Amino acid sequence: MASSRDRAVLVLELLAHHVQGLPMSEVGDRLGIPRSAAHRLLADLKEMGYVKQNAHTAHYLLTIKLAALGLSHLAATGVTDAAQPLLDDLAERSGELVRLAVIENDELIWVAKAQGARTGLRYDPDAGMDVYLPATANGLAWLAALSEERALELVSRQGMERARTMGPGAPQTLREVLDRVAETRQRGFGMVVEAYEAGTSAVAAVVRAAPTAPAIATVSIAGPSVRMTPARMESLAPDLLTCARALAAASSHSPLFAASN
């Protein structure tokens, strides 16, 4: 049985994925805890300043306090100072959305981004915190840097259920995922076409301190599929890989990258 501390963390993680908030009853039902316990947890978190209640809907949602803590932590680790100029440059070159995800505790976590699209269609999703490995270019890039056994372990941990609600290009079986991982490993970078979301495509590469070192992060370029065709993603790959190498060189200055490595 989860402790009160564990339940409080689960509440925060749940609300982080629902920016409009959730009613108390749904928080309890989604987490499988009694509604009375959910009410006490939300009251405690509200008193601590991490949760607030919408006056009109009575839904509970996160305050800016948690986001501020996260931003302060990223600033202290040097990620924004080291990575942001490189992401900005790649976004300007590509004219698309560029994002960085760091590997931590067997997960890929989004930590920074730069938007290169100035006019026309823009892709800038609310992707949550963690990266879904089977249906994202970032996920495939990281899985391709691992052994097949390790990749299968990470995919099995996330499960395939989420893939069934994603884009038409999302893999539906473990065999499909492993085939795409093998293709990514041979190509040298990950590519997805309308996998995470219909109408969008992306290309991604791993960041590692040395060619044989473990991956510590991934960097990607994503945009509308009408622009991000397979041919264009191939043409963007050299700039993407150059950025990945530059991020690797900058990683030694950030304790967050060091911890991942």
C-alpha cells in the first residue's frame, strides 16, 4: 500500500498532466485511493501552496509554485545556460520546434525547447513531462543506443496501451517497436511520421559524451508533416547531429547531465 508521501507525489504527477484540473472524486478514482484520502491529500497540498481550487469548477489544479521550483532547479544545473543557445540556433536553422530531453531514472524527461516556426503552421504540444518511447523520435533514438534486451525492458515498463490512442503511424506491437529501433540504429537517428500525433513528424538524435559512452539526453526537431517529410528530415539530420555533439561538449558544465551520465 502506498504511503501518504507516495500518494502526494502521485497526486502532483496526475495534476501535472491535467492543466485544467480535476475534481476531487476523479483524483481519487484515477489513483485508486478512497475519496476521503484524496480529499485530505489535496487539502494538505493546498495548504502547502502546491495545489489550488478553481472557484468556478471546484477542480483542483497545480499552482505555479511547483513549476517555479522546477525552473529554479534547471537554472541551477546550468541546463538553460549550456543548452538553450544551441537549441535556439537549431530551431532557427530548421524553422521548427527543437526540444531537449534528459535521461534520468530510466526515463526521458523534457527539459528545454526552442520554437523556430515564425509563420504558418506551428507545432508546440503540451507533451507533459515524460517522453513516451515507442511512438517518439526521441524515444527511438534512445532505445537504439541500448541493447535490445534493455530497450525491450523499458518499452515493456511503459506498455503499448498509450500507442493505441496516438497517431496512425504509432507502432502497435513490441515487434514493430523493435523493428523501428533496429532501423534507427542502422540510420543513426530516430524518425517518426504521424506516430505521436496525427499530422506531425519528428527526427531525433542521442547526446553522449563520447561515441561509445551511454546516452545522456536526446535532441529533436518536430513539426507539421506537410513540412517535415521523410526527405526533409533526412536533410535536417546533419544539423541535428552537429547540435547533439555540441550539447555533449557543453554537458560537462551541467551537474544534471553529469548525473545522467
